[in-house]
Amino acid sequence: MRKLTVWCLSDGVPGHFNQTKGLLKSLEHGFRVEMLWIDSRLKAPPLRRLMRKLLNSNTQRYARWIEKLYATQIPAKRGSPDLIVSTGGNTAYINIALAHKYKCKNFFIGSLRGLDASLFTRVFTIEPVGAANNIVMQLAPTPVGWSELEAAGKQFKNNSSDHLWTMLIGGSTREYRYGSRDWSDIADSMNQLAARHHIKWLVTTSRRTDDAAEKILREQLDPAIIADAVWYKTEPRKIMAAYLGAGEQIFCTEDSLSMLTEAVSAGKPVTSIQPKDFKPEIRYENALCRLVAKGWISRVPASDLLSREYAESTKHTEDPNIQLWRQISESLDLLSKSLS
């Protein structure tokens, strides 16, 4: 494999970090990737509109000025990159500026928000942006492939004679407001589904889960139906990969698209759980509708979990990381000069 030196720009947002890491995972199917993670924070977010205008009009003239608007931690002994990769609007401008400075290729994941697509070598989006260099992904990249998920899940599969289902718990946002009744409905449904389908649960709460939600779940869930649990507020553990690998069915509260994307990427049947009070933004709703249209998720109210049938576990046709690599490799002839 050819060596590929990649600079990965991070704005500190976990979801953006994971998407960049997922794209690198795909590149590893064709390259020996040597990555350097660089923390880069925009000092003056209100200047984004001006930065966009200047880069669109004359990148060569303004790239150095754009670079000064970031707190970017580039190690002194670092060589030069073959490729720069980043995710999210705040890193788009420094991505362009550094690619211009080092005369290398650059990949960007996310909405362009008015930036000219030609400022990037490839733009990765879920929805088409109408540019020749746009790679339209079926799913946002995730950092763990199917083989790693299965390996991580073996610890629970090997220790249980029961079939395992996974429950991923988020929490309330401006658009999704989970109340005590919703959490009680989820706990009650988990108890009854375990008895009905002869399964045990792998359940984890998250950073977003509030104390009241955890208290209701811990008090109302029957301990006998829990194969393993992570209560994030009291004892956080990084367990997502293992739970996704071991669970035959995956349930996920609908408040986090990144959590849902990770669940769908595992290739298992996914049920997203809605509270009684929710009103997602149009873009969020459209993203969920795309997942439903592909048959990758079923959307169910918390109060309605017991009335649904849950299909046997069937994989999607292909690991999303491999699928994304195929999309990238189809245009590698255009990149080969700089990536050789």
C-alpha cells in the first residue's frame, strides 16, 4: 500500500471527530495512512461570512490571513501533508487555507454553506450539492467497521446464553423533550419485550441523559433482564462498539442523529424512539426520513414500543466504510499524482 500522510483538523466536537476518523478508516482500505491530528479553533466565528466571501473571490490572496484567525496547534517537526481532512463548518476555512499553503489535496465533510465546492478536492455530503467533486454518502462516516464491532461484541455474546438487544439512551434537546412518562414507557416496554422475546438488554445512557431519566430507568427496569448496563452519570464507560456488535436489535432515542448513524452503520435493525413532545428541524426530519426510506430505521413513539413487530437481524449489503472507500477509489485517478 502507498503511504498517505493526512492532517486531520479537529474543532473539538466529538461528532465531527468521529466522522473524520470514519473517513480515515475508509482510506485505510487503499492506503497506509499516517495521520496527524491538529486542534484548530476559530477565534472569531462572526467573521465566517467575510471569510467565505474572501476565499470564494481570491483564495491565494487571503489564505494566509484566514490562517491567522485560527488557534492551530501544528507541531514543529511535522513534514508536509499529502491530504488534509476535516468535518464541520468551523474547520472548512482553515482546511482551505492550509491546503493552499502546503499545495496538497483536501477533503471536507459537511455542508458548504456558500463556500465554492472547487476549494476542496472532494466534498462529502449526505445530500447532493450539485458539484462534480461531490461524493454523496449513504451514511455519515463512522470510525468502527463491522469486523471491529463483531470483535468488540464477543465479550457479551460469549458470556450470555440469551439473545441480546441494545438500548442507547440520549436525552432532551430543544427539539426532543423527553419527560418522566416517556422514560417510564421505555422502561416498561423493555421489561415486557424481554419477557416476550426471551432476550436480555445491553443498555447505556449518555452525556445528554439527565439524572431524573437515569433514576427512572434504574428503578423501573427489572435487573434480571439486564445483561450489562452503563449509567453514564455515575460510572461512564466507552462501550458503544461492544453493544452495537453484540446486539441483534438496536433501539436508540431519536434526539441524536450521530448516535442513530452509529447504530445504523452496524447493519442491524434499528428502532428510533420518539417522546410525546418533539418537533425536529426540517433538515433533521429529512435526514430521518431518508433512513426510513432506505429501510434502515423504524420510528416509534415511546408509548408504542410494545405494539410493533421486530424483524430478525439482517445485515445491510455492505460495511459502510468499504462502500465509502469504493466511492473514493473510483476517482483516485484524479488524485494519484499527489497521493502516489
